[in-house]
Amino acid sequence: MLEETRQALSPIVEFEILLVDDASTDETPSLIQELLKDFPQLRVLQHHKRSGQSAGLRTGIHAASFPWIATLDGDGQNDPADLPAFWNAKPNGPEAKKWMAIGHRMDRRDGSAKRFASKFANGLRRRALRDDTPDTGCGIKLFPRELFLQLPWFSHIHRFLPALIRRAGGTSVSLPVSHRERTRSESKYGIWDRAWVGIWDLLGIMWLLRRNAAPIVKEIPRS
């Protein structure tokens, strides 16, 4: 996946790759040492204890050196070849400061039970939050680093970024992406535990959206 990412981004933009190891207990640490020799763009951040996907996202973004963040899950299901389309879709004007793109997996390669659960959860969230996003669980996203740092942080924030960015006066768009079968690692989520956590998170986000959002500010130029 790292090599695919390098091939996708090298022709279009200067970049770094931040790999967040969420306290792996397999052979990941030893493999990382070999990867660091082959990838000069690679930086590795390790958690002392397992902290979850949102914590890994936060760790990587806080450590990042560049103004734009692209995210990918580490299990190989996201295709780095989709990243150039995201980069080319970003606006060039001031609206880019509050803009994000998120992938929409058009042909899911998960099991039928997981696809059903995801479709139900996405539909429920979309109706409740009105974020006009069909697939917030997709790991491929692109957004300004500074924008993320302005948002309230909590566990599972990665599933609600479009709603939070819209609350901040920004814009989110969904772009079609491919989806591949899982080739390594295994899901840390069960269908039912994810459902219960998702319900609590959804209630919390609905509460947050009903609080006062940040005002849209316009600076008056000197005449």
C-alpha cells in the first residue's frame, strides 16, 4: 500500500506518509524498520497502547508537516490510485479552507451482513444529520489540516467529519472510489458493538449540531 501511495502521489505533489501503529502485537514493528529504509517519505508514529482509529487519525494529523491531509485505512481495502482525483477536485479559492472530500465505495467487497449494517447506519445518519453523505465510513478523505484542528475531537470523529465541517460553515463532497477485499489484518469492529456505539455517537452529534455553530466571518476591506 505504501508503494501504491508513492506511485499515486509522486507525479502530482510533494508529500510525506505518516503511518500510525496503534500498538500492534504482531510483526508490524519489525516490518516498519524495513519500510523506513525503503521509503524516505515515511514517518512512523506508535501508540503506547491501543487507542482506536480516531486517535490514530488525530495522532497523524497533529504530527503532519503539510497543510493538506489525505487519509487511508491500513488494511489495503482503500486504493491509493483514487487519491489524485481527490487532489484535483479541491477548490483553489478561499473556500478551500473549509472543504473536504470523502470517498463513496461504489462496489463494496465486504460480507453481506457488513454491507447491510453499513447501508442501514449510513441511511440513519444521513437522515438524522442531513450531511448529504452516503458513505462516511470510507477511509479515503482529503481536507485541510487546519480545518481538522478547529473541530471538536472525540472518539469515532472520523465517521462524522462531513457533518462537523458543515457545522463549521464548510462544504463536503463525496467522490466515487474503488473498494478492494481485505488482504491483511482483521476488523476490530463487530456489527452489534459498532451499532450500539454508533447510536450513542449519533445522539451526541445531534446534540452538538443543535448548539451554536461557529459564525461565518467576513473581513471588511479598507476603502
